[in-house]
Amino acid sequence: MKTYFHTQPGLVVVYGCIQENVVHRHNAIQLVWPESAASLTVDGTPCEAVAVIASRIPHQLTMDQGWILLIEPHSALGHALTARLAGRPYMALDEVPFYQGSLSTLDDPEPAFDVLSKMLAPILSALGVQRLFEQLLLQHLSMVDVTDLERAVIDMTGREGAVSQVVLSETSQRHTVFDSARLDKRVQAALVYLQQFFFSSASEEFEDKLLVDAVAKSVGLSKSRFLHVFREQMGITWRSYVLWRRLLLAIGQIRRGSNATQAAHNAGFADSAHLSRTFKATFGLTIRDANQQWGARKH
């Protein structure tokens, strides 16, 4: 069975099967595009399987084979999909046929992302978001190195702790996958800090570097004010968002051949049981089932 898995800030793309899935919810907006008839329930209501599901809506999916895309709501792509949903918990895409393409071009190493975009074009075009999807992929490829980003974060705060709007605006637009026109500049700075951390930090640095006090200070805010602004802007608490990003980090570790214990440690979870509980609550299936259905990649 052919499988594919890609994760990056703002986006998860999976091709595989989904079986023995329980009701679950997550912060991401979800696109579902099966190869054949599938069973989808959204907030207790049976739905058409080719669909978009809004953020934080309980759902359950069983499909033999197909695509799942998870998009963080505060990316430009997420904003566009939220606008299409217009407050609805889900939207059926009746005009989009079941997926009938080939995965022969998605062998390791990672394919060119324009290939992935072309494969997903029917569902992305139907939603009017193919260009935003491609931009999201390209932003991931253009991430800067640690030294440049750390210098930018230092430059964001002046002697009095005030944020430099010019430096922050330029930095956030180049180095985050979020919609810079809609987010508070200080929240963008925190996301830059966090994003680069997940690209570069060793596990032993995890607890110290993710202290919210340090992040708040780096953007010139008190801890309480930062937490308030972050939740107001992102629609999710800082703690919940960091947990989501840690979960994606752990998934990447497992995909590269780490066991659950190693992945849990590297991503800052208390233990593999904590990782397993979080994984099932978020994706509706166990890590073992996900490995079997999505395929673990070994190097």
C-alpha cells in the first residue's frame, strides 16, 4: 500500500488509509479527499466524504485510501478556508470527484512540491486556494538559519522592551507561515521564535527554551499580557498551540524511525504514554495504528 506523509509549520499532508478511528478534534482545518466512498461523521452528523471540516469540530473518519490535509487556521491558507466555510462546521465538495491519481512520483526522497500541488489541484482549485497552498510550501523551504533568526529576534526589542515594527514586520513576513496582515506583530514574533526552535533545538534544551516568560520578554510583554494577546489573536491558548507543535515534532521523529519513547523525549512529552494519549485525542487513532496505516519511514 502506497503512503505519503509531509509535515511542516502550518500544514500536515497525509496519504494513506484511516481505520478504527474514534471521534476526535484538533485546532487544524481538515480537508478530506478519499479514493472511494468513505464514512465521515462531523459533530454527530453523517456527511459527504469529500469535504472541508472547520477547526475544533468533533469528527470521525474511516476511509480505505485517500488524502488528508491539516491546515493551521491562522495561515493565509487557513484564513481563506475559514472564509469559505463561513461559520459552518463543514462543507461538502460535491463537484470534486474521488481521487484517481497515481503516487508513483511521491517516492523518497521528498518530491518537488509543485508535483504535490498538481496532484492535489482538483480539490485545491475547487476551493480557490491552490496558490496559497503553494506559497505555504515555499515558505517552508525558505526558512532561515538559526543565526539569522536569533539576530532578528534580538533586534525586535529595544532598550525599553518596545517592539521594532519595521524589523518585526520584515522578519515575520519572510519566516513564518502565518498571515502577517492579520496577526499582532508581537504574536508573529513569538511564532518566529517558536518556529525556529522546532527546527533547531536539542531535546535537553526543551524546557528552558519554551518557558513562556522568555518568549514574552523577547516580544516586550509581561507573561500575563502575552498569554492574553496570543489567545485573543490565535483562538487557542499558548500551551495548547505548543502542545500541537510538539506533537508534530514527535510525529516527524517517529516517521524517521524513532520509537515512541525516543520521540516523546525529543518533543518534550513526559513519557511515551503522554505522547500516545495526546496523539489519539488529536488524530483519533493510536500511534501504532498510524504507523501501520500511514507507513513509517526508515533511514
